[in-house]
Amino acid sequence: MEELIARVTNRTGLDAATAQTAIGHILAFLQKEGPATEVAQLMAAMPGSEALVAESNAAGGGGGLMGMLGGMMGGGVMALGQKLMSAGVPMGQMQPLGQELFAYGREKAGEDVMGPIVGSIPGLNQFV
């Protein structure tokens, strides 16, 4: 997981703690919204990912107006965006963060795992 965190910090300029939190939020989102088989394969290919998801789930979060809007829209990518902003990720760094995370996922788990994940979650492709 350290390699991924380092890649995200280098690409986005986020500090390591914020990058780690953001990665946990994204992985928790994928676990909730994505196809179970492929997400499980991705998590297995990324040691330490389960701990980040557990931290993200324990933290909860996503309040305020954007959280309400995300909730009214059924959550999804908008709710994830709110969680990332609450964790200190500026809007302009969300796409580079997603791109780096998904590139890493493709390297570790393969396109046959990542393709169905991206294809199954509406709106996710704009961040990867």
C-alpha cells in the first residue's frame, strides 16, 4: 500500500495521510457499489486495502450540503466526491487521484478485473 500512497502523493501533491484516507474512501465505495467478484479480486491484489476500507467505514462522514445532495441522488459518485472533499482532497485532484489508483489496480489485478468495476458504476469513468 505504501507504493500506491507514494504514487498518489507524487501525482496529486496530497500529503500521505490524506492520500491514505482518500484511497480508503474510494476502495470502500467500490466495495459498496461495484461488482462483488471483481472488487474482491482487486482487494486481494492490493495488500493492506482491507485495513483502509475498515478505517474509512469506521470514520463515516459526508455531511453538509454536498452530502445531502449526494444522498438525494442516491449516493454514488457524488457522495464519494463529498467524502473526498471532507477528507481534504480538492476537487481538482480527484481525477488524478482516481487515475493513479485505477492505474495501480490495473497493474496489480489486471484490466479484466478493473474494466467491469469501472463499467458497472455510473459516472465513475470520468475519474479514471
